[in-house]
Amino acid sequence: MSADNHEARPPKRSRTEDTPRQSSAATPLDLDNFQCHEEFWFDDGSIVLIAQQKTGFRVYRALLTAQSTIFADMFTSSSPSAEEMIEGCPVVHLSDTPEDIAHLLRVLLPKSQRLLYSRKSILSFHQLSAIIRLSHKYHVQDVLDQAVEYLQTHFTSTFDAWTSNTALRVPLFSARHAIGVVNLARLIDRPALLPIAFYRCAQLGGDVVSGYRREDKTVEYLRRRDLRRCIDGRNELAEQAASVLAEVFGNAYPCDACVRRERCAIALLNLSARMVADEFVSEVDVLTSWAGRIEEWAEDLDLCEPCRRAVITQDRRARRQVWDDLPTIFGLTVEGWAASEDEDETTDPDTP
Ligand SMILES: [Zn+2]
């Protein structure tokens, strides 16, 4: 805030380039490096938010006040007479990055993509991460809830969702974003997001220590104790992989409903041999189903239909066991994990 009450008079600004501002007023702002945000500088805006001393957002005070009690408190706690002013607007300094603030403002003050309802929104991880962190920080609860719900569709806490295609596809997320998801879950205290976030981190191998690069080029890492959880969990998954494979492929006996036992006994042995020779056999991605390969091999090897189904059921059951153990594998406590949906055990996997 300025000691005097002179208004910083900004130079003409351009909408297409970021123009440094000049001013003779003594303010803590480094006006040589100050930029108006291209997207959020409204001529009739009533407050200027300044991100990290460098980027200004001229927006509408009353609209932000109505949506965030934290913004409301910040705006009222500073007396206008004591404030530095830009183009007649009081100034509020924020420690957040300009990228993060822009993501939040696109939700709070949308200029496009006004949605009445959509089930098919596709968000980048940067968007989602910024919206979760800032809506948490500024107490915009309904936005936070929606963002977390979106994240949960990809970092699910239910085995059924995991085994459906939607859980496996993570649009616009990269593998390393799982690191960010662990940190988000810690920040907002949503432990149900953690098992799959850690599971995905564990798949990164050594890359997990390199963190992931945020939009502002800073790098976000797992906290030390979470990194340890990840590494220990990866070792545990590798150990469990062998027993999962043994459970899925180790049964050399045709099922009770088998329609041609001799042929199926040979086919099951060959199925097991194919698994051993498979290039993915040593991976720690034990929650990924073998069902696709089983279907393919069963057809090649002429396994009967009931035996094929029995192997698919074993695959699901073995992975379900790992799923139930995930919190333990990563040293987590997640209330209610694996408490439901046990009808899977009795449901024929072929039943839609
Ligand atoms: Zn059979």
C-alpha cells in the first residue's frame, strides 16, 4: 500500500500485448514490470487485484464479494483512503500466480462458455488444480465441490468406476499430474482421492522424484513422507503382482461348468504360458485388467465359454483384492474404502 494517496496513473495499455506501466507515484508496485491482464481488465471494473506484484486484474468488487467471504473480508479490511489506487480503483495484492487467478476468474466472472448444465466438461489439470487451490483458499465452496467431483471421476474411490472405461481415461492429464493430485487431496483433506493418486504416482517409477511442472514453471513435488509412501507402495505392488497373476492364471483345472474338460485343461496351461511370455507381465500396474488379453487368448486357444468366464472372474476378484488393500499398501487410512459394491463378487462379469 502506498504511504501517500496519489493515484498511480497507468499508461495507455494494449489488449494485445502486456504494456509496462509508468507512474511517478511512490507505490510498492514495480510499475516497470506491471502488466494488465489481457483477459480481465474491464474499463468499468471497480477493484484491481495484483498477482505477485506483476499482473493486474481490473474486475468487479461486488461480484467477487458476493461469491467469496475471503475476498469480501480482504476488500473491506483495507481502507480506500490508505490504499494505492490504479485508475481510480483500490488495489488488493494477492500472492497467487496470475495463471491461477485467471483460472478462478474464468469461473467466477465468465466471459464465454456460460454453462447452464454440462456433464461433459473437459478441464486441463492446470485449470482444475488452480480452481481447487484457489476456491479452497478463498472459500468458494460450490466451485470447490464441483472441481473435486470432476477430479473424483478420474481419481475414483470405487472399484466399479475404476474398472469402467471412464476411470481409465484421464483427459488432458499427464501421468505426472498424479503428484499434484496427492498434494491437492492433502490440501483440501480428501483422503478418498489418495489411494489411486498414489497408485498412479507409483507407476511413475523414478520419475516421481522429479515432480511435475506447473503452468508458471515452478515444480511441485511430493512431500518427503508421501514420497516414501509412494516408493514403499510400489515395492508392495510388485510383490502383490506375482500373487495376482497366480490367482488369475494359476488354476490349471477347467471350471465346474466346463463343456470339454480335456481340451480346456490344455488351453488353460497355454493361457498361463502366454501370460508368462507377455511383455507386460513384470509391471506394477496390477490394477489393470487382463480381461482384454484373456478374451483374445481364450479365442485363440479355444477355451470354452464357462472356463473363459471363470478366468475373467478370477481376474476381477484378484484385482479387487489389491484394490481393497490399496490404502494399506500406501500406508493410508481412508474411511469407507472398499466398504461397498461387494455384489461384484457374485455378479457375472458378462452381465451388462
Ligand atoms: Zn472349459
